[in-house]
Amino acid sequence: MTLFLLISNIFLFHLDWQNSHKKLTFAMLDVGQGDGLFIESPTGTQVMFDGGPARSVLGPLARVMSPFDKSIDAIVITNPDADHIGGFLDILKNYKVGVVFESGALTDSKTYQNFKEEIKKQKIPNILAKRGMRLDIGGGAFIDVLFPDRDVSAWATNDGSVVARFTYGKTSIMLTGDAPIKTEKIILKENPAKELQSEILKVGHHGSRTSTSSEFVKAVSPSYALISDGKDNKFGHPHKETLDTLASFGVKIFRTDLLGTILLKCDTIKPCMINK
């Protein structure tokens, strides 16, 4: 009997240790020409930054989520353009979503209007993301909103993009949406460089030359850059100027058009491992 209790206690301790040492998952989904980022904290909280264009996200998402899991705790719309929110209409039809965060940038597109009608129909809370907001997603993982710091309802959609810094243990990831150099300058002015430094940079606007200034890359000081772009896209993303800027700082680049979904597994005691 004593031996049985000892074995039981060891087994329960092992389960508790496993649960407290679960890894965090961060995935840049291969959604083609768009953005779709999936985060699952060690405690199981799931957040999506953008949902890619329509009919592009469900397949890649199913490969990083359990097939029995039909809920997502939060979705963040960095900007309301179709290549960022089109896939959210598909997600809302297939998953129960807990809360929606958005920048406040507006568009009169049918895609955005349909999205707003659907979250209203499902009575999903809709919150404006603002500078200073911190999302604690569990297990020591946090998302700090750096921008918007003001009303961006009259701004161009890209200019008003949500920019946030994700941190977990020794890893930090700068999430930039489609923020252009104009927005980068505001963020640089409002934040000391040490609060922007991140091991990984999610490159703004799919690698467009309108984002990722030398000043911003220098402040963030990333070792790795992630670019979400469609193969042979009509915009020519990522632009050579952006690739040259990143290369000048010795940043290693990972692209969805070349690698497909880019998956990171992270724990608190060492930097994330990037699985191509």
C-alpha cells in the first residue's frame, strides 16, 4: 500500500511538473498574401493576431491546434484590411471567440462590415487596443500594446495598425501589423530602445519598403525576422530595400512564401526554437 501511494505521488508530481513546463506555441501561419499569427500560452490561452484573407486560414490553423479545440480566447485585428480580417469570418463560423481587440482604424469595405455584423450577432465583446494595455495570457506570457496611442479612426488603415511586443521568458517578439515608417517613428519617440528590443521582429506590411526603417530595426535589434507574404505576390513583397535593411543588421530572415508556416516552440529558460 505504501509503495502504491509513493508511485501515485510520483506520477501526480510528474503531471504537475509537465503542466507547469508546457511550452508556448507561436506560429506565423502560411495564409498567402496576408497576416495570420497564432499564440498559445503554456496555460492554454489562445490568441490570434490577424486572420489572413478569406478561405486561407482554417487549414493552417488546424495544423497547430488540437482538432477537438473549437474555441479561441481572443483575436486581434491589427488593421481592418481584407488580408488581415477576411479569414476571421471563417474562424467565427467554426470557433467560439471570446473577445475581439482592434485598433479603431476604419474602412467601409464589405468584408469589414460583415465582420462587425457577425461579432455583434454573436455578442462578442469588442475592445479598442490602446498603448499601455497589457494582456496577461498566462504562464508568464504577456502582450504589451505600443500603438495606437490616440484615435486613429480617420487614419489610413495601415497607419493605425496595432503594434505590440510579446514577451515570454527570454524571448520577445515585436508584432507590427502593417505599420509604416510614420508609425514606427511615433513608437521610437515614445519608447526607450531597451523597451523595444526584441529577439524576433515580425516584419511590417509583408516586407514592403514602406515599413522597417533602419532606425526601427536598430532599436528593436532582432536576431531573426519573420515575413508573412504570398508566393509570387503581385506587390513584389518582400521588397529588396527591406531585405537589404535587415541584412545590414545581420538579421536572419524566415519567409512564409519560401518555408510555409513558421512555428516557434518556447519555454521560459531559453530562447524560442524556430521550426521551419
